Amino acid sequence: MFEWKERKFPTLRKATRIQYQAVSERHFQLLSVFPINSITSKDIDAWLADRKANLGNYPQAKRRLSFDRELMILKLILVYYGEYYEEDTNFRNPIKDRHWRDSKLNISRTPKKKDVKEEEFRLFRVEIEKLKQGAILKHLATTQYYQALRISEVAAMKWKHVIFNWENPQQSRIQIDQHVVYAVEKGELPIVDPGFKNSDSLGGIKEMPMFPQTFETLAELYGDGVGKSLEDYIFQNEYGDVFRYHTVRNRYNRAFKLAGFKYTATHVMRHGWTCEIFNATGGDYGIAGQLLGDISDKAIKTYAKRANSALTNLAQGMWAKAT
């Protein structure tokens, strides 16, 4: 496993390395006593049984539904061995289909709502503005929602990433070329790194048209531009730094609760506006993909979902034409 980290970690995004390192240290002690080529299917059975028996010792245990992520990382390590030590003809990847089934905790939970409607977002924004640091978080949330950005992308934006066109605002654009890496351990500060998820497939930069709501909120924040440097972060906390993830998440959760909605965390913003655009375009997956960035068709369909009222709206439109 050490060799896998030495060779493969440098090829991964820093945020991914941090996550994998945390999973490795927390979950692979039982397997680390074995040479990789000696791990058997029975060993993995025992490892999964041990993970389940000690479920209460893991972060977010109450929300955990499976050990799929841990099993996936273990698979990456085993695949690495098979590729780099192909002379070991006796090696067979010990992960079986049953392990993926056994990794599930068989807990039935109602899927959380993620598709924040625009009218719901407006009520959320009223509430978040009332909270501590709400004046700036209102602008951050607005930019994230109406551009369908990841929180790591919007939190890392500087004024140089905003291309205002004051004469023709509809031609204004934003660029994303970096992201915040949020620390796993308490007390560690977030850092900003170049790139973002899937940035390689986009040439390192995601450039997007600015939606009217984004223009309005950023123009209000920019004011007359006096004292603004292109290298300044747009959304700064009280210390002049980028916001920590738990701060944004907690404020979002509280504002949603105050607004009377059951949405949680930050990624619901990306889901919400994508669905709004998807339905406004009559279900155009291509436009949804442009909004989200270069991601797989399967991922796009995770975000882009038709509203329950789509069929009714279609029928009503036909009735309007017929009368």
C-alpha cells in the first residue's frame, strides 16, 4: 500500500489525496498486515465484517449507508498491483461481486431533496442574510446557485475571474481555474490549488456566461471597484481568508431550516439551478452539461431532472394553443 501511495498519489488532485489518506489510515489497518498479493476473498470478508462491527467509531456513522468508498479504494490498490506486477501470475484480484453487496448496511432511508427551486432559494437567501457573516454569504450563495458551481469553486473565486461588461451586461462572464482544498482534520486551514474537478478535460479553465442574478449580486458587491484588487478573493471571511467548509455548510443548513426547507449541505445549490435550466430548456442535456462542466452523461442525468409538473405544463400549453 505504501508503494501505491508513493506512485499514484502525485497523480491525484490534492483534495482526493487527502480523502484517500484519511480512508487508508482509518480503515486499512486490518489488511495492512498482509502482503498485497496474499490478500484473499476471505480476508476481505473479515475486513468488511470488522468495519460493520465498529460502525459507531467512524465519522458520520449515522448517515453511512455502505463501505463502498473504502472498497473502491481497496480495489484501486489491488488493480495497481495487478498492473505493475503482472509477472506475479498467481495473483488474482480477490474482490468479488459479493463484497459489493456485503459492503451495504441495508439501511433504508428516504433520499434527501436536492433540487432547490428558485423560489425556495430566494426565501433561503433572506434567512442566510440574517445570520453571522450573512451579508457576504448571501452573495456567495447567490453566485453558487445561479452558476451551478461546486462550493470549492465559488469560494476560490477572485475578482480576476469576473469579466464584467458594463455596457452589455448580458455578455459578462466568469472563469473558474482554481478550487479550495478543504482540510479533513480539525484545525487545518483550507488552501487554494489550481484546477478543479474535471479541469483537465476543459483545458484548465471553465468559462461561463453570467446569469442576470449573478451579475446583480457581484455588481452590488463590487460597487465602484475602489479598493478592489484583481487578486482579492471575492468572498472573504472576517479574517480576509476563504471560508471554511463547515462554516458555509452550517450557515446553509440553518438558513434552510429557518426558511422551512429540509435541504442540507452545499451541493444542493448545484443540483437546484441545473434542474431549473434543464426544465427551462425543455430537457436539454447538452445545455445542462455546459452549465455543469465537462462531466459524464451519467453524472449530468444525476443533476438534470424533469419537474413533476412537466407533463401537465405540456398539456396545458397544448390546450392554450387549441383554444
